[in-house]
Amino acid sequence: MVAMKMQINGKATGACGSESFDVKNPATGKLLEQVPLGTEDDVALAVEAAASAFESWASTSPQQRGVIFYRAAGLVRERKEEIATLLTQEQGKPLAESRNELEGFAHVLEYYCGLTGSLRGDFIPVPGNGYAFTVSKPLGVCAAIIPWNMPALIMGWKIAPALISGNTFVLKPASSTPLTNLTLASILNEAGLPAGVLNVVTGPGETTGESLVRNPRVRKISFTGESRTGIRVAELAASGMKRVTLELGGSDPMIVCDDANLESAVAGAIRGRFYNCGQTCTAVKRLYVFESVANEFVRKLEAGVKNLKVGNGLDKSTDMGPLNNRSQMEYIKELIAEIKEKEEGKIIIGGKAPEFKGWDRGYFFEPTLVSGVPDDSRLLKEEVFGPLLPIVIVKNLDEAIEGANRSSYGLGASIWTKDLDRVRIGCEQVNAGIIWINQHLKIAPEVPFGGIKESGFGRENGPDVLSEYLESRTIMLKT
Ligand code: NDP
């Protein structure tokens, strides 16, 4: 085991306090790596490095920056198997999902290369003898705090628009998944990013994360994670007048109407809920099915779930890996215990940790379906980040929409129907940042992504996100 270092000013760096913390494999409980326990001094050094690199990076052309991105995307693809294995080992997801995620990371870099031509200002005709122009300038040092569920993809969403716009960056990964982020940062450096343009500091959110948000030289923070943490980040950022993007929790409803193609809805629900062991912000977290098709749908869903193979993500036959960390496992167990204790719901399938022989120290939990939960159940109110799907039977679309909108979250939602009127009504009335029709979970860097209500504000991806990393200056010229 080789201890992995932070990336500060283009160099692999240990922590100022020389301490480190363990990163463990969630499938085996075994130690995978040790990484530096970053301190406030390390954050200060990383921000200083990013600030020193800013002027020179901002004066490169967007096309030069794009060349580095293309090169990095190529290097990630060349090393995909090695990095996917690392991602599976630290995060738990099956190898196929890790490969997809890395492909997504490379694709994000390439997408922003294609947008370099749109980094420009405007010409505005004004009355009288003169002209008005706007020019777009990068902000300076930007930062992100990211979670452990999709560490590679979310890193791409944060760094790519910021760097291509000429900003420099400090990233704080989640403490259970820093290894893929450190590896990807070193690849970007190898691809030609000048020293200090991208820095990665590892360490606890409460200290390292907060001191990054507090640092007065950081001009923008992009955060993905739990809503309560997002509120804390927003409070700290507000006192420093910093820009913020918050991509927070979700409790996405999936509405299955009586005219839906049930086979594809069943496949959509299985992928939507159990991909990444249910730890996706836009996972299907509540299922509303019309009563006239409920029996058939639930029977088919149960049969599909029974076929899912739970195991170590490195095993080729695994469909669903472990939860990422102990607190996720404890949370899911607590919800199940509460259902049983209060007799509020029926466990159709799953509801316990699987019994393995030989390697049973991981955070495994069986894919679980629950029916008959009351409206005020925690399963319907909270962001359940794990393989647990509550099924609610509804009479019609009105009742489904009422249930869907009862959540304080508003990230994604899906409606499964062939009826265009139902599509229109659903799109108008369901409160969510993304509405899918006859699919769930599909995301792409070309498409704006983000939520409403407690799911946060600001958007990631798509061309408009560049304006989140640029400030417009107006020039008025008199001739
Ligand atoms: P957190 O919001 O605590 O963690 C996300 C990131 O924020 C991590 O990098 C974490 O660092 C950092 N962080 C934690 N506390 C602070 C702080 N005070 N200031 C600045 N940064 C901080 O989520 P958890 O990992 O605890 O997961 C708990 C729940 O959050 C999940 O069950 C799920 O419901 C939700 N979640 C939602 C995600 C989404 O994509 N919508 C993603 C991940 C979680 P560190 O790892 O060092 O603690």
C-alpha cells in the first residue's frame, strides 16, 4: 500500500500536521489507503497556490485550455480499467458502473472543450455616438466540496466549467472516496494543467471543508451533498459574499400510470432505485403506482429484484455492491427496524443484510421493497440513500401528483405513461428540477441539472453553467 498524497501546486503533498486517515473498502472493511489529514494550513496553501496560478491561467486562450482537457480525457480512457478498479474499491459500486462514471468524467471534459467558442462577450448598440460592450471575466479561485456517491462524475461537473472559463480551483473530496479524485487530478496535471490550477485537499468536512468555504480568496463554492450541510455551506458563503451552487438531496417520485409499458417501467424502477446501491441523488426514492395495475407491477418488480446479485463490485456477476459507509448502513437498518417496530408497512422482499460466507464485513444490504407505508413515513419524507423502495398505491394521476409533491425536495421525478395529456399535466404540476417521461436517472453534461425547494439552487451542466463561473463587465465607449 502506497500512501496517496494531496495535490497542491502541481505536487503530491503530505499534510502540514503530517497526520493521515484511513480509506477502507466498503465491500471488505479492509484498509485500502491512507491519505493526508488536511488542516486549515493545507487549505490556505492550496488556495494560495490557486490564487498565484490565476492570472497566468486566465490569460491562456480557452482553446489552449481545451487542448489540455482533450489530452486528459484521453489519458483517463487509457487508464480506465485501473481507475475503475480503484473507484469500485473505495466506493463499492460494480465495475461496470465505475467504468460508466469515468466515461462520464471524460465526456464532461470534452463537452466543455466544445464550448470554448461561447466564452465571449456582447456588443450592444446604444443611442448617441458610442458603443457598449460586455466582456466575461473568470472569477478567480473557485472551490468545490463533493460527496462519495459519484466522486468522479461530480468532480467533472464542478471543475470542467470552472477551469475552461479561466478560473483556478481547490477541490475537497469526501473522506470515504478521495482516491479517484486524487488520481484524476494528477492526470489533469500530467495532461498539462499548470501548477496550482487544480489543487485537491483531503480532510474532514467540518474543518477542511469549512475553512475552504471561509477562505476570503475563494470566490465561488459549488457543493453537492446533504441539505443540512448545504445550508451550513450557504451560511458561511453568504458572510463572505461568495457565489454558491447547491446540489442537495432528492426524494424523486416515479409515477406509473395504468397505460404504462409495465416491462419497461419495472426495468426503470430497478435501475432507478438500485443503481449505485440506491445512493444517487436522482434515484427513484418513492414509487406511486395506479391501483388497477399495482398487483401485476409489484409481482414483476419483485421477480426482477429477486434476480439482482448483491456482492463485491469487483466480481463480474455483481449487480449491486455495498453501501459506501457505516453510517449509511446504520441509517437503512434503523428505517427497517422502525417499520417493523411500528408495524407501518410490509416488507415485500429484502429488509436485511445478506448472509455471505468468507467476506461478510462489508456494508451489504439486500434490495428491499416496502408497501403500505403511511403518508408521514420517514421513507417518504427523508432522502433515503440506499436500496430501499417504498411503493404507494394511488387511484389516479391527481392522487399520484399530490403524493409526489408532498416532499420538501424537488430534484427529479418520472412519469410513465403513453398518454400525452398525462405527460402535459405531470410536467406542469410535479414540482421537480428534472422531469423524465418513460425513463428515470438519465443525465448528460449537455443538459442542465439541479433541483428546486430543498434540493438546492443553481444548475450544473449545459452551456449556461459557464455564466456561474464568469462575471460580466460592461464597457461604454464614446467616440
Ligand atoms: P455530507 O453532506 O455530510 O457530505 C458531503 C461533503 O460535504 C463531504 O465532502 C463532506 O466531507 C463535506 N462536509 C461535511 N460537513 C461539512 C461542513 N460542515 N462544511 C463543509 N463541508 C462539509 O453528506 P454525508 O456524506 O454525511 O451523507 C449523508 C446523507 O447526505 C446521505 O445519506 C444522503 O442522504 C445525502 N447525500 C446526498 C448526496 C447527493 O448527491 N444529493 C450525496 C451524498 C450524500 P467529509 O466526507 O469529510 O465528511
